[in-house]
Amino acid sequence: MKTSLAFLFCGVLLGAAAIRPAAPASAAAIVQTSDGKPSIQDEPRAMARVVYFGNSGIAGEYTIEYGKPTWKAEYDKGFDKLSRGNRLRLGRDYWTTLDTWNALTVGDKDVKAGAYFLGLECSDKGQWSLVLLDPEPLRKQRFDAFGTPQTKGGLLVPLQHAEAKESADTLTIRFLADEKDARLQTLEIHFGKHRLTAAVKPKV
């Protein structure tokens, strides 16, 4: 199966594989475990984390954890065709997650304190968005991260897309400190020559 953006930002652009055919994630899981044996992984994950310390302890904290797919030159071929009009997987293996103890403003969207599964979406016109999904319905449906393209709804946070000066061999997600205001950051998602960003303002 041809690799694509669904894994690119793991497995297509941003996932390390290709957009998979539309099939319920739960169905794939049933097939894989029909012999009663679990699939056991021991994979390293990366973390981007911001902590605000107050007089009585931690005033605020938010963390993104993700698997790190490897970029391949072939992903650049037909990139727009693979990405535009699609919802894509972000990261590798288990869901990329956002866990925030406090409310945030990301781009122009308000994000409530809580836990989220993350994906990406690219409109037909090439506008990128970070997709924040409620984990509970997906857990109840046994929906694994490779089923990201089949998810619906969620909070869409607009991202700015630009070509990076240097190519990232593996997916990198970071919070970059604002040069003018130390309390603010820029969320950066960098994979291959693609760089997606959004301003982050914590409510602490």
C-alpha cells in the first residue's frame, strides 16, 4: 500500500505512511487480534511541554506527546493531491495527545482544559488545521489513531503553513518561546520541508 499523509505528521504527510482506505479502526483491530494474542509495543515517544510555576506550585501546564515517524522523499510527490481535502493522522502508533491543565487560546480558538486526541486537516484550498478530538467517544468506538481520516467533527484550529529552511528527518512538535512576551509561545509542527504553526496563549 502506498504511503501517505495520514501518518505523516506518522503515517501521510504528517504520519509516516499513507492515507489508508476508509474502514472502521475497530474492524482492523478485531482482525489483528482474532487469534487472541495482543500486539505488544515498546516504542519511544517525544514530548513538548510547558509549565508555569506559581507561588503555591504549578499554575498551569500543557503537554503534547507523540510518536516520531520518519520523513521520506517520496512524500513530496503529489503532496497537494494527498493532503488537500483530507483529514490526516498526526504522529506514529498511538494517538498524538494534548493534555492541558488550563484553558488555552491556540490560534484564534479557545481550548478548554482537558485531554484531546490530535489530528490534522487540509482543506481543498490548502488551509491547514490542527484537529482536537474528544477521546471518550473514540475510546468507546475502539477507534485507533490510524482511523483518523474517518473521524468527524472536533475543534479545528487554523495553522499557518510554510516551507521550512531545513528539512526535518523525523516529526518534531515544539512550543517555541515568544521573543517579546515570555508567557506566550508558538506551536510548531515540522516534518520534512513542511512547517505548521499557531500562536499559543495560556489562560493562567
